[in-house]
Amino acid sequence: MQRKTFHFVMIKPSHYDADGYVIQFFRSAMPSNTLATIFGLAQDCQSRRVLGDDVDMKFTAIDETNKRVNVDRIIRMIRADGGMGLIGLIGVQSNQYPHALDLARRFRAAGLQVCIGGFHVSGSLSMLPGVMPELQEALDMGVSLYAGEAEGRLDVVLRDAFAGAMKPIYNHMKDLPALQNAEIPFLDAKAVKRTGGAQSSFDAGRGCPYLCSFCTIINVQGRKSRYRSPEDVEAIIRANLAQGIKRFFITDDNFSRNQNWEPILDRLIAWREREGASFNLVLQVDTACHRLPGFIEKAARAGTKRVFIGLENINPDSLKGAQKGQNLIVEYRKMLQAWRAQKVMTTAGYILGFPGDTPETILRDIEIIKRELPIDFLEFFYLTPLPGSEDHQKLHAKGVAMDADLNKYDLNNICTGHDTMSRADWERAYRAAWDSYYSPEHAATLMKRARADRLPLGKIVGTMTWFHGSVLYEGVHPLESGFFRLKFRRDRRPGLPVEPALTFYPKYAAELVGKTWALFKLYNGYRKIRQQIEADPATLDYTDMALSPVTEGEVHQLDLYQATESARKAVARSEKRKGRDLRMPEPAA
């Protein structure tokens, strides 16, 4: 029997920077869960021989944020084995779509089959009428589009590609698969170690019950909680521990709303405490997670060292307008202090550009946060109408002007107008927010709080350098950043000139040296502050308003609750609810 070879090349694309070069680093910050998921599913297809016993399947997985996509080399590799294969551009977000299309164009010119999937395709097809022009452009060049999730469906796509009969669109948005007993996400250690700290990722569940208007998750992954079993979660971690990977980012948009959170955490706790398993977790949670009995304590016992919280804003009117009514500012301090009590560091997302925002109110609110909320790190984002979100759907229906360049939809660029701020004012407010929160003065406060609560100061210093340095020197959001920027002269956005080697390489070298030196100075400044704090025994007992115990009367004293009319109304509603609760009769025995 003559054997055949079929290549499946999985590419998680990056996107272009302001100069048109692909954003890549020697070590990227965030692992790609989509890449791990598709790679795990592909391995399962191979084990079941879905293309036949006489076909050898070869897999290539590339996360472009930390590894170059050498198109010509991939084409040669596939042609050398007979020319049969599929290029899967996977997990493509809106900002990555233009670059994904540019890659697809080159592969199609070589006669290779290409399929594009991810949040942009899925979100656009689920929220907008018809097929958008950029999706039609892909279809016109013979590229297939995949909307939805691939569990239980990858077999069909691979068989169609093997037969040379790819469908134009695979749309599974109305039939989201269950995750229990699904194949587990997996990447080999060599790929994982291309991320900073050798961190892998997986989803323990998908779907979120909330209705945030700026979010694409609920319109792509649905609002119904779908979750993996505790056994599957343990299997994922065990498979990675076997290859030396001990740090995991659980990518559930809101792990605290995963209906299986408690059995999963109980399983991990038992494993850690009975068998001595050693691993660390990062979770994404909401601002009401502390109201789930035992959730924070169990998360810490299960190995959680850091959480990302969708704080979004401290103005109740902004939260209400974004349909994020589940965020109650009167609960913020309780929630944050509950995490600190378990020695878990907190990172919060904060959106700038809600309708009522001005440069003055933005900086006022950040000062309130600095004084009164014990958050370790803040990440700032422009309010962006992401394709696939309700915000984008409404603006599109009204014909409101939005930036035509999808490459800018990365939450780090302005993509539409604002009612009260000019573009220049909005950009200045965004930059001032980063500079204010990570100023030397507030950095000292963050480190004093960390020392008092026995949190690791080294992690505080490193994260502050990463967050602030990414914005200051790389011009990218920290989530897209990494260590040592990579640039390849010929990997530039079509339409922009390829720079001559004699000018490109000296400029690139000077840029690397300059940025590295600037980052070192930023780090060294924070390090000196750390040394001063550690040399002062009094900082072990440091306290301030943010660390002070929550009291009943503080809602009438702190600026968090009194600086705006909407905050005062939120306090009044909270007290009214408490009054109703107190008047409720005791349940019968």
C-alpha cells in the first residue's frame, strides 16, 4: 500500500504594528488556548486515523506572537511530501484578520487550501446580516471560513481538505458542543516555553451568563455554561506536568460562573494536598465572585496565584450603559480584600471611553482607585466596538463611522468617535492613566501593600515593568507584548515598502538596544523602590485606606461612593436592598 502524507499547519496569527511589521517577540506574554485546543483535536483525529490507515498526518503549530510564519518554507515542506495539506488560520481576532488574509493570499497563490476561523468570523456571522466585505474577500480567493467551535467537527474539515472539496463556509454557531469528555487542549513543551514563564493555557469551560454590550464572548461562545469534567482538568494539568510545564492560565472568560467550578477546584485541592502536586493557576473572574461561598478560599488552595477581574469602571452609570449591572461598586473593596487575604494578586481591566468620560473624570477616578481599592495591577483599554459585540452591531446598524482598518481593533487604538472627547484628548487620557497608575509614587504604595500582605515583591516589580514598559516603549498593550521584539525585514504589511537591508538592520539594532536600556532603567527604578521598602521594617505593618477593613459607614465617607451622583445612588440602592433583607421574616424551622 502506497502511503500518503497530509499536512495540517495550524497558525495563530499576530497582527501589524503602526509601522506595518508583525508584532512578535522572542518570548510572548500570553499563550494561545485556541492553538492548544486545535492541536489536541488534531492529535485525536490522527489517533483515530480519520483520513485512512494509509495516510500519515503531520502537524505544525505556530503561534506567530513568538515564532515567525515562514510562508515559503511551509509551502516547500508541503510540496516535498506530495502537496496535500490544509493551512488553518485559527483563533483569528478582528485585529488579526487583515494579516490572516494577507497570509492566506500567499498560500492560495501556491495552490494550498486555507481555512480561517476564530472570533472575527464567528462574531461577524452571528451578529451582522449577510457576509461582510472582508469575509467575502476571503471567499472570493477560495478561502474557507469556519464559524463556531471545532470539537466533534474537525474530522469533517480534514476529510474535506484531503478530498480537495472544502466547503466555502462551515457555520456551527447554532450548535455549540459540550465539553465534557472532549479531547483535551495540549501543546508540546517546546511551543509552551516560547511564552514568558513557560505558561500553558486551557479552558475549563465556555460561555458567560452576563450581557456586557462590549463583549464578544457571549455572542461567540454563548451564555450557557459548558464545562469540562474535573477529571479532564486534572488530565490536562497532568499531561503538562509530565513535560515540565507547571503554570496555567485558565481562559474561561469568567471561571466563577463555570457551573462546575467547585468540583474542579475540589479535585485540584485534593490532588495538591494529598499527593503534593505543584502547579500555579491564573483565573479570570467577576466582581461578585466573593459572594460564592468558599470560592476564593478554594481557588487559592487549588493553586491560584493571580486573578484577572473585569472591574471595567467605578462609575455605575457607565457600567449600566454597558449592561454590566452585575458589577456593584459597593462590593469592590470586599472582593479585592478577600483575594488579598488568600495571598492572591489581583489584576483588573479598566475601560476608558464610556459616554460620560472626560479626561478630567478619568484621572479623578483613577486617583480614587489608587487611594481606596487594593488592586495590584490595572490594565487600561479603549472602549472598542469589536465585531461580534452588541456595541458594534448597534453602531453598524445606525451607520456610525468606525475605523475601516480592522488591524486597529486591538483595544489599544481608538476605532470610533466619542461624544465629549476629541481623539487627541482621549489618547492623552489613555496614556495619562498608565503613567499615573504606574508612577514611582504609586509603585511605592503598591509595594508597601504587597509587603504588608506578604505578597511577592519580585512579581510586583516585574509585572509593573512589563505593563508600563509595553505601553511606553513598545507601543502595544501588555497582553500583546513580550521579551525582545522580533522584526523581519520582508514581513511587512502589503502596500508598505520593504526597507533596504542597509537601513533596516542598523535601525532595528538601535531600536532593540534603546528599548532594552529604557526597560532596564524602568525596572531599576522600581527595584530601588523595592530595596528601600524592604530595608524599612515598618513597612511590614503598613496600612492605608485601601487596606483598611470594610465598614458599614464607609459608603458615606469614601470618594468611591460619594464622588458622583451615580455612585451615591448606587449606595442608596444597596442600603435599600439591605433594609428589605433585614425586614424579611426568618424561615420556619
